[in-house]
Amino acid sequence: MLLDRAIQLTSRAREYKLASELANEAQAFTTRVGQLEVPINELILLRQLAMEFADNGVEVPFDNSVALGVVRRAKELLNAFIDNPKSLTEGDESFRQQFLPGIRSVSQQLKVALGFGWQQRVDKELEALPQDVLTALETISNYRAQIQTIRRCDEEAGQLRSSLPALGDVASRLAALTKTVTTKELAWQSLKGSELHDEVIDFLKKAGTHGFSLADLTVSITQWLSDRALLGSFQIRSV
């Protein structure tokens, strides 16, 4: 009787030990999943957004080489996991202090590159004229409505520029930008035939949208700007 009870106790103890080990292992895997889930999901979303940018012709100045180390380590972890699933729960310090920060760093750099690429695209399509130029034009009552429209377009462009499009919204945001550019160009166009010379209007319109080439600068434009002390309001940039 005593031997039977001892055998049963030993068997139960082994079962408990196995269950305890499995529970600890399950908890370790749960911890790893929790550590990976947020940074990986963020990187996936950013990668999808980068692909959407490319599909819509928005350039992203991101150097893929910055991710090579993280990609290499991910492959090592995957191969080790295939050989021995328990390997994913080992080397906790390396995992937390190197691999996870590496993923977050790649995500952050990609997010910065996406933001820069988006801002460049908006700036390429629509640049705001210096405020003193608009103010000078706004003093002419016949121009006030058009200049207010131009100001509103610049504000809308600034709002579009200030934040990244959400995933799935890149095309609609670009369409909104195109609409704003068209509205602004029409406002400039409506000033033609007024007391303001057409070539000055063309200069201001181009300077406030896609930029104006110095090769097209005329004496009349320079004189108009000089008379109103506006020559210093514009910046020269390389293209």
C-alpha cells in the first residue's frame, strides 16, 4: 500500500513539474509576443505606407541599408526558432537591448523619411509666397478677394504638409493638393488684365506654386518688386 501511494505521488509530482514547465514556457512565449507585437506592427504599417507612396509617385529618401543588421538578426532568430522553439525565450538581454531597439530605430528612421518625402512633394507642388508680398497686393482693393483665396490655399497646403497621410489616404491627399494648386492658379489667373502687368502676375503665380526660373526674370518684374521693397522677400534655391 505504501509503495503504491509513493508511486502515485511520484507520478503526480512529475505531472505537476511538467505542467509547471509548460506553463513557464508558455508565459515566456507570451512575453516575447508582447514585446514584438507593437514594434513589428508599427514597422509593417510604415512599410505599407512607403509602398503606397511609391505607387503614387512620392519619393521617400530612405536608405534600406540601415535595416540590414536588424534583418540579419531576425533571420538568425527565425532559423534558431525553427531548430529549437525554446531559443526564442533565451538570450533575453540581447533581445530586449539590441533586437527590439533595432526594430524601433528602423521604424523611426522610416517614419522620418516618409515625413520628409511627403513635405517635399507638397512643397514641389505648392510653395507659399512671402507674407509681405501678399500683404502688399492685398492693399489693392480689386485684388483682395483673390489674395484671400491664395492665402487660404497656402493654409490648406500647410495643413496637408503638417502630417503624414494615413494608410490608404495618399491618393486622396494628393488629389486635395492638386485641387488646392488649381484653385490658387485660377486666383492668380483672374488678376490678369488688371493694372498689374501680366508678366508680374505670371512671376508671382509661379513663385507661389512650382517656383520661378531666374532665367525668366525681366526688368519689369525686378522694378515692380524694387518699387515695393520686395526684392529681399524671395529666396534663390538650387534645383
